[in-house]
Amino acid sequence: MDKEINNYMTPAEAAYRWGKNQETVKNKLKPSLNSELDQMIKRGLIKYYQKPNGQRKEWIVSVQAMEEWFGKSN
């Protein structure tokens, strides 16, 4: 049985699991390059955490988001 936690991953793991370059996945997490990013956050497919006054966002990506972007993993 597949564990629920395996449906969520870091961008680095997502890139590995889908056989994509990590920069390709990171580009999907940039509002300037992905107009549907806010909608995917609202749908609960991706999320980020940013420390107060922090510069960097830490992302969590769902399997569903990756499938919408790139199709099923290999």
C-alpha cells in the first residue's frame, strides 16, 4: 500500500522521480514563468513556507501537480 506522504516531495525529489532537470521543476514554481501557480496553491497541489523576513521559499510539490505539468512519472 502506498503511503500518503509519498504523494508530496521537494522539488529535487520531484525532478528525480520524473527524470527532469531540477531547474525545469524550479521554473514551474516561479510566478513569472507559470501563470497557473496561484491557482495550484489554492487547489492544494503545491505549497511553500517562507520564514518571516526570509528571502527564500521552501516548496512542497504533490504528485498531482507533477502529473499536470509533465504527465505520469516513468
